[in-house]
Amino acid sequence: MNLLLISVDSLRLDFSPGISAAVRTPRFSALTCDFCICQHCFSVSSATRPVHTSLFTGLYPFEHGIEGQHSPAMRQGVADLFDLCRRAGYAVGAFSEAPDIFTGLSYADYIAPLPTDEQLTGWLQRREPTILFIHYWSVHPPYGAADGLAFGEVGRLLADGRIGEVQARYRAAIEQLFERHIARLLANLDLSAWAVFIISDHGQSWRDDEPYHGQTLCNDVLRVPLYYRLPSEESVGRKLISLVDLFPTFLFLLELDHCYRGFACDIRTPTSPEYYLAEIDPGPAAQQGRQWSFFNASAKFTCDQSTQRETLTETFSEQPLAALDTRPYHQAYEALRADSSYVQAGFAAATDREVLEQRLRLLGYLE
């Protein structure tokens, strides 16, 4: 079994191909007509670094240590997907349009700059067992803006109330990526030999309180699309999936030898954990503090640990729910943290913060 894992950075659920009628991707849609398109998937965070670290380890941010974009180092002794595959004899290809975003993470050495589509197609035609990870950043702000900054020109357009122009650029970037690049890869793929997963790490927001992402755990940034196809297997109709569930799924599909002790479940199992968790630490300059959400298919409880603001909503609609007592959510969250096998581990040597901040600044994350 081979694995193709594609991550489309900042793709909102309601702007996703096959879900939004306003996004036109006929070639991609034809090639994925027998894929499962899951609309009930949630991420574990709203920033790229913590989400991908959870994707590759099966651990929540508090466990692996990358709780926000600025977190400099992971905990020691955390196994990642690339290491496990290499040790099992897989050819490992990992590429990104923005590889600097992974600076300082234990798996960063695997991730190289994105090559041409022809070179990526070559990876799909290798004879040995292969895992290919591709991280596309072109759907991430600035959506082709001339300044090349994540929140430069886009931020000014939003401040001027020109959200329609921003969304038009966003749709155009999505259509170009899926039609010109992802569809080309899928057309060259032997689906009888490959498991395919196409995800978004987090969504995108244009709200006044979060004109970007990585600040809150609202559904705009937390709900993500999940496309997948497994050879000779049918999808399981589960009410709720988290991106953290993909790691144990990969372990089984690729027959990797790893004693997984996280909280996630293989997506093909009919039952999910009692609750899922999402977390974000927006950093010292943010108006919001560190937040966590505890949720199942019915209710979503969110707590800002700095402001002590708490909300309880319907999970998918975010309509407010009345709660006489929110203590059970706090107790369940603390119990989850206490049950983790990883939180007592120390941290690996951190990348120089100035180096990390400089690279984030060049990508437009910092002024």
C-alpha cells in the first residue's frame, strides 16, 4: 500500500471543491467522483505548525508541544509518520510550497521545497512502497497578491470592506490549484495501489474579531474538508472525525510497527472518542489568550484561559446552548491531560527564536 497525502493550507469547508457550487473544478471532480468527501471533519487547531504536527504524530498540541505558530520545539521522544515509514522501508517524499513554516520541528528535515508536477508524478510511479506528502500554500493568503505577504494587501482590502474581492481571489486560487495541479497528479495515479487523502489543515476567517486564522477556534477556521479514497474499502459513516484520527489510520494502512498511545481512532472504525479536542495559543501579541475546545457531534465547549470567557454551542451550527454547569467540561479536559502518556516528556532543543520569527516574517505572519 502506498500513501498520497495532500495538505491544502487554509482551505475553508464552504469554499471546497465538491462542496461549494461557487468553486468550479470539473476535472478534479471527475477524477474524485468515487472519493469520500467528508464534511464533518474538524481540525485540532487553527494554525499550520500545530495541525501538521498532530497529523504526523496522532497527538494533540498539548502533547507534542506545538500549541501555536510561534512554539519553537516539540517534546522529546515523539515518533512521527516520516520516521516510521522510513524505518519500515518506504520511500519518503515530502514537499512544501512554504517549507520554512516547519522550521525547528523534528520532521522538518524531511520536507523539501515543492518540485515540478512532473517530478511529483515520478514519485507516484516508483516501484518500492512509497509515501508522498505535498503541502500546498497557494490557497493561503495572500492568494497571489503582489506583496507576497500572508496578511499584507489582503488585510488592507478587508479593512476597507472589500471582502468580495478577497473571496474572489480566494476562489480563483482554489480553482487553479485543484484543476491545474492536484487533478494532474490524480490523473497519473494507480488508485488500486494508493490510498489518497486530501485535507486542509485549517480554514480561513474574514471576521472582524479574526480577519485571518490562528486566533480562535471558531468553525470558520476549525471545520475542514477531507477527501479520501482507500483501495477496496468502503467509507464508514461516522458523525464526527478529527484530523488527529488520520495518524492511527495511516499506521494500519501502511502496517507500521508503532505502539500508539494517543487518543485518536482509525477513521474506518464506526465509533469515535467521547470528545475531541482543539487548541490554539495565538501568541503574546494576540487579543485572545490560549484557548481549548472540547466537543462531540452535539455540543462544543470553548474556553479562553486568559479572559476566562466560555461558550457552549451546537457543534456544527455554533448556535448557543444553555449550560447550568460547565465544570464537567473542565474536569474532562483536565482528565484528558492527566491521562496523556506524553506530557511529562521534556522538550527537544529549540530553534533560535529569532530564526523562526524571521522565517515567519518572510512568509508574512509577522510585521
